[in-house]
Amino acid sequence: MLVVMRQSATPEEIRGVVTAIEARGFKAHPIPGAQRTAIGITGNRGAVDAPVFESLPGVLEVIPVTHAYKLVSREVKAEDTVVRIGGVPVGGPNLVIAAGPCAVESYDQMLTVARRVKQAGAHLLRGGAFKPRTSPYSFQGLGEEGLKILAAAREETGLPVVTEALDTEGIDLIERYGDCIQIGARNMQNFSLLRRAGKARKPVLLKRGLAATLEEFLMSAEYILSEGNYDVVLCERGVRTFSDFSRNTLDLAVVPAVKSLSHLPILVDPSHGTGRRDKVSPLSRAAVAVGADGLIVEVHHDPNAALSDGPQSITPEMFDRLVSDLRQIAPVIGREL
Ligand code: PEP
Ligand code: MN
């Protein structure tokens, strides 16, 4: 249910509606818009008694939200949401590129890649300190030490840091050292992790699960918003299909679908989406053309020696070329880079 306030509604009237919602044991989510404020109601098991709210001062109307997901839906908020990661706006007119290695391997490796992607024009730095690896014998990441290295790379380059949390303790640490909490594909339906991310004071990058439908993806984002964290960026990173020429099948059709159903920004990850270095640049160009708000790309200065995801990591030289190609595509679709 959504309580739509009049354009002329005062802050007291908005507070009055919030209080009335909470007095019934529900949760109120004020969503300021360009024209007027709307207040989402969640936590109700059955129907909400609309006339009760309609009679409150400042209320224009009370409308049902038809989708199972509420707060992430365009029904509740028509305007695009712009999420700030560090100082970088994601979801506005400017395309955003997050780049860096799959994993933080050492101070020298991370700083080398960070300097190069900064020079090429990246806006955000990626790098995993906690790695979700299929095999327990594979490199698992440097943990807190990796986060300290990322913080040092941010210090030098000025690039805000996006890094993955595998568990709630990881979120505690990223709140301390990082700028954006990545929830990986394997954890998209880890509901306790999503709830903790919803209480975090940092924005969240939520990656689509390997076999998640669009509705499941949006419902996972809803978990985070329902706990009060509205700063969520979605990320398409490929899904499992029968196709065997790439690691995953990058579902670019989900981008316009997300755009029509949700106000949240969406990035595309062509690295995990393809698993192959030679496919990263072509799919990046396509992702931008199809309307993604930006990319998250794995870059390594020596990909063949990378401790994780070397085969899909592009070199800094390939990244330079990619950014210059994207600079040509961006204006064609009304974006800036
Ligand atoms: C990653 O970004 O390195 C990662 C593990 O991504 P995903 O969760 O999409 O597999
Ligand atoms: Mn990776």
C-alpha cells in the first residue's frame, strides 16, 4: 500500500501519517519525489484499511501496489533513484565504471591495477577481500588485510571501493573500510545477510543469482530496502543456461525489464557474465547501449598470473580501449562518460 501525499503537504502532516502507520504496527517508508512525497507501508499481513489513512491531513490518495515487491517498484517511486557510492552518483546521466581485479592479492598488485584503472577513467575500484570460491582449496582472499589494502588504494587514487561481504561479520568490516557492500550471486538469497545489509550505513551492490528470475532478484533487493537501506544498485552478472561457449549467459534483456519495473540503478558485469577476456569488451559495449547505468569489470595487470578469475580479466590496455569506445557510445544514448 502507498500513501500519496498532496504536493502541499507539510513535514508535520507527513510525520502524522508515519505515526499513524507505525501505531498500527506497520513500517512506514517515506519516499520523497520531485513533486510530492509518498509513504510506503510494509509489514501488514492483510489489507490495510485505506479510508483511515485517506482521512488524515495532507493525504491525496491511498493506492495498492500490485507487485509482490513494493519499495523497489516504479509504482511506489516513478523517478530513477541515484545512489551515491563515496561521492559517485550511480543511476544519473553519467555512466559509472567500477574496475579492478577479481581479488586483492597483495599491496603491489592492488595499487598497480588501481592506478591504471584510475588513469583510464574508472570511477570506482573493485576487488574482493573475501572470495566465494567453488573450491575450498582455491585462494579465499586476504580478509581484513585485503580491506586495508583497498583503503590504501582509495587513499591514493580517490576511487571509492566496492567489495564483497560473504557474511554479516564481513559487512561490519566493510562498513569500516569500504564504500559499497557487494552481495555476490551466490548470496542473493541469503536472507539474513540481506537483512543485515538493509541495516548497513553503506550502499549495497546486489548481484543477480545464478538461477534467479527477475522477480526473485527484485524481491532480494526488497529485503534490503524493507530494513531501511534505500541505496541499492542491482547488477546483472549472467545466469546459468545450456549455452556452453561462455561461463554464464549475460542476460542483457533484463536491463530494460528492470528499468521498467524498478527505479533502482543497474550495472552489468561482463566479466562474470562471459568468463572470457575476449568477450568482455563487446558485451560491455552492448550493456551500455541497452541502457545499463554502468559496468563492473575485472582488470588485472598480469591476468595469466591472477589468483582468481584470470581468464576473464582484461588487461589495462584493453580497459583503456574499452573506456574510449564507451565514450563514443554514451552520447548516442544520451549518457555522459
Ligand atoms: C566477483 O565479483 O568477483 C564475484 C564473485 O561475483 P559473482 O558473485 O557475480 O560471481
Ligand atoms: Mn571474480
